[in-house]
Amino acid sequence: MNTIQSLDCSRLADKFIDYATKGTNEFEGKPGFSEKVKEIIRAAAELKIGRTLLPELLESGKSITILEGKNDDLIGGNMLNPITSSISLNFAKKIFYTSINEDGERQIVEAPFVYSFLHEATHFKHWIMDPQALQRRLHADSSIPDMDNQEEELTITGSIVGADERDPFNDNAVLAELKLPPRIDHQSYILESPVEAIQEIILSRAIGSLRKILASPEGQKEVVDSAEILLPFIVEIILKCKSSSMLTEYAAIINLLISKGCKSDNALESLVRLIGEVKDLTIRKQYLEVIQQLITAGCKSDNALEPLVRLIEEVKDLTIRKQYLEVIQQLITAGCKSDNALKDATRQASIEIDPIRQKEWFGIIGQLIQVGCKAPNVLENIVGIIQQRTDDRMMQQNWAILIKPLIDETLDVIESKMVQEFCKNMNELISAGYAAIGLEFFNVDHEFHPNRELFVQQSQELQNQIEIINSFIEAEYSLEDMATILKSDCSLMSNIKKFMHLDSLINGTLHVALCGKTFVQGLPGEFLLPQFKRIGEACESIIRSHRQKQDQTKKTLKLLVNLCLLDNIHV
């Protein structure tokens, strides 16, 4: 008799453990994993099939490794990987399979881990015997429903319908020895309880039925017509689902429904609630993409904005955080608004110490204010930010511009003296932020600018005087004629004094406009709000106008100086 075949159960188990661990007698994994694997191997050696199967694996001389499977995989926690010659086992939860009772009804049965190990070991034996045959069976459909492929059919039942292949090492032979009912398909579940397993079976069959319905134009129309009921119903089921694999499957189903024309505002709200409960970042990313698809399809909900803004606070992953911002931007662009979202955004911005993240909040708050959102303490929070950001003058200016609409509308009812005082003295920030000193700026300047009326008057007089001087030049008046006219008009002389005095204002305008243009061009796309675009356009206009008139302005000033020298006019 073969030496290995003649070993007793205990010695056979020890030899297999030594072989699989390459002599270390320990399997790599979390604490307790190695002892659990040894316990299962010993249990396998006690079974008739195990006493034959384990020696065959040992005699093959093929390297074999036993690894710890992923906890949340639905069917991938226990599996064979021929490429790495490894079997993965998952002991985190219970294993269930589908069987049939005496009345012919499907039932969920809990299986011991030794059964799962022998299932994967049988696959391993098939690979050792004939890798090509294994690959052929894996890619051949089984005629048994939910069996997936002929390799699973052979491993579970010991035969293949319509083929001559037989294998005495099979699941149902193991189950019979364990006095458990036979397995009827390849559906298996790594879950907490039979109740969850039943839910997963119902889900998998519902998904299959839904795909079949969507395959026909008539069925597709029915599904789309009932989308307002169907989508929220599916999402409510998803909220109760704990399996990552099934959550991924659900995401694919909803995307399929959306692609067929389904949409639902209620489903959008529920999905936002879902991503707040899902901890797995990969799953959360998938459902953020589903939400984006719904918004693109025309769904919107004011109630979705507040929780999204609130959820960003806990997100550390930069990719996920960016996705949140994109979803919020999509909702606002779609016409959604939320005063509570604005309130929460300004609260978070006021305590944020990271300048990059604070700029992200700046973008969100700007969009919310732009669509008309209002909330208590918004001005107080933003004023606090402006006073803190002494390290970034430009951001101070940006925040000041951002709250101008709020100041204009609410200053008369603001109770905070600190905010009132700040608003009355924010002219410097507003001036620099608008990046223009000219009529376009003064027409929209803040009402508390202390020099507003004077600057507007001087700018208008400057414009009038340039026109008068230019008309003199165009009419080809001599210097003497111009001096005579100016002497006879005291008000005109007064304006000339102002005109010469405001030469610095002309140069200052160009300088600030150039700075403003550079600032707007350097803004990231998400911060390029409409008011900043208008600022950029105003700066461009000022620069073009200045360049066109620069030579004429110099000529005009030269004429004025010559007039003064010619007639000894003291200006």
C-alpha cells in the first residue's frame, strides 16, 4: 500500500500541514487563522474523501499555499487560484449553500468550513490532473440553473449532464458523509445568518429577472414607466444590504436602469443617505457615480445638498472628496439650493485650517450664495475667515467679494456689531478684489466705500475732460486758442487741475487691471464663479482701452503742460 495512503488520520493531517506550510507549521493570516486551518485539515483527514484526496495532493508534488480570504467577498472568500497555487479560506462569517427539502422547495443550509476547504481542494486536484480540461470546463456553460459552469457542476455533483466525465471526489459526496442535504447549484453565501443568505438569493434572482425584462422593448417601457416606484424600492433594499459584492451588483443594476431612461428624485435622496452609511470607499465611490448619473439624467433634490456638504467633513481620501465636490456642483447647477447646506459649509470653512480645503469650501459657498441661499451666522463666519487669512491677501479679497451680496441685502438687520464694523471698513478688500478702478467698478462698488462719491465724480470729470481736450485736438485749435478758451472758463480750468492730478489714477487703473487679469486667469475652474468672470472681462476692457488711448493721453497731457508754460497758467 502507498506509504502516504497508509497514514492514520492524525499523521496524514500533520504531513499535509507540514507540506502546505513548507515546514513552518504555521499559516500566514490574522491571529487564530493558522489554528483554524489546522483544525479544518484534521477534520478533512477524518473523512473518507479527505483520506484519499489529501494524499493525492501530496503525491502530486505541486506546491500549495493556504491564504486568508477577504471578509466581505460574497463568493470569492473561499477560492482556488491556480496561478499562485493557492487556496483562500474565509472564516470571518458563516457559509451557506442552496439545497432542496423533501417537498421540493429550495432551502438554505449552513455548511462546515471543512466542506468549503474540500470543495477548493477538489478544484486544485482537477488543475493538477489536467489544467487544459479545467479551463475548458470553466468556460463551458452548465445545463443546471445557477451552476455557472461545467467545472462547478463536476465539483459539486461529481458528473456533467450529457458528458462521460465522473469524479468520486465531489461536494455532495462530502455532504452525504457529513449527513447534510445535497447542493443543487453554485450559489453560496458568506454571511452572518440564514436570513441574509435568503435575502441574497432573492436579490440574485430578482436581478436576473430584471435583466430579462429589460431585454425586451415592452419590458423596458414598463420598467421606465414605473421608475418612480421601482428605483426608490430598490434603493431601500440596498440600504439593508451588507454584502459589498451585492452592493456592487446593485450599483450596476441602477446604472442599467438609468441607461434605459429610469430616474427618480426620491431615489437620489436615498442614495445620498446610503453613501453616508457605507464605510467602504470603493463602494462609496461607485454610488457617488450612480448619483452623478441620476443628476445627469435630470434628477435633483434640495434635500440631497445638506447631507452631501455635511459628509465631506469626514472624507480624507482626495479622490472621493473631489467626487463629492463634483456632485454638489452638479446639484447646484441643476437648480438645487439649501440654506442649511450654506450654513454648514460656512461653519466648516470657518474651522478649516487647511488652505486648500478652505478654497474648496469657498467654491461651494460661492455657488450657494449665487443661487440665493441664506442662513444665520453666514456673514459672521466668513468675516471671521477674512480676518484670519492674513497670510493670503488674495483669498481675503475673494471672500470679501463673495459676501458683498449678503451685506447689501442683510446689513440693516445684522445684529453683530463686529460684522457691521467690518463691513463699513472693507472698502480696501472690495476695491482690490474687483481689480478695477473706473466707472465699471464704481457703478457696482460697495455703498460703504468712504470715497465712493468723490471717485465717481472725479472719474466722470476725467472722462469729460479727456473728451474736451480730444475735441480741441481734432478741431486743430492752436495752443493759443486753447489757452484763451481755458482762461474764459473757470470751471474748465478747475477740471484741468483735477485731470492733471488724476494722471496717477489712470496709471493705477492699468496696474490693478493687469493684477486682476492675472488673478482671474490663475483661478482653478471650480472657483471661476460668474462674478470673477465679469471681473476678468472688465480688466480686459480696461487694458484694451488704456492701450488704445495711451498715446492720446500722453499727447493731451503734453498739450496741457505746454499751455501752462505758454500762458503761465498755474494749475
